[in-house]
Amino acid sequence: MSNLLRLIVVLLAACNSMLAASANDIVDPMRPPTATRAVGVKPAAQKPAGPRLSAVLFSGERRVAVIDGRAVQEGDRVRDAVVVEIFVDGVRLARAGQAAQTLRLIKSVTPIKVRVTAENEP
């Protein structure tokens, strides 16, 4: 009986150590990735991304675009550029001494005409 009890204790201890080892190998999916660059090595300088267009409001005479999270109208400045024209699906920017840059929405947009009637007014 004593030998059987010792065997069980030894087997339980071995199983416990195996479970502890496998628990250390479990990766937390919410944990941020660890740095993989060598110590003392500076990261390469990243070129700043250009302006990013995320939305356009095109309603009659009112034209507003959201660039880099900021609402702008024609004539407003975005970084080192001026908003020249706002389209239904994009914006044209002008920079001094450079060709105009056109920003487009990711998906193409098809404008639709909406007729306001007494039935659909609040």
C-alpha cells in the first residue's frame, strides 16, 4: 500500500509539473507583441503618411470633407496644402510648387437625388 501511495504521489507531481510548464507556453492574445529589434538599434525613420480622406458631405451648396479627422471646406488648409475643390467622392489639394493631389474615398460613391415631400418631413 505504501508503494502504491508513493507511486500516485510521484505521478501527480509529474503531471502537475507538466501542467505548469504548458501553462507558461500559453500566449495571451490580448498582450501586446514584444519588441523584436536589437538593443541599441534605432527604428528606421518612417515617412509621414499623406492626408487621409475619410468622409465627404456634398449637399447642394454645402461641401464638407473630413481629412485627418478634421472637417474642412474649400479654401481651408490641411497640413501644407489648401483644399481647392470637394467632389462627391474626393477632394483636390494644392501645394505651392507641386502638382495638385486628389484624395479619393475608398469606395466609389453614386449620388442619388432625394425629393423632399410633406410625407417624409418630420
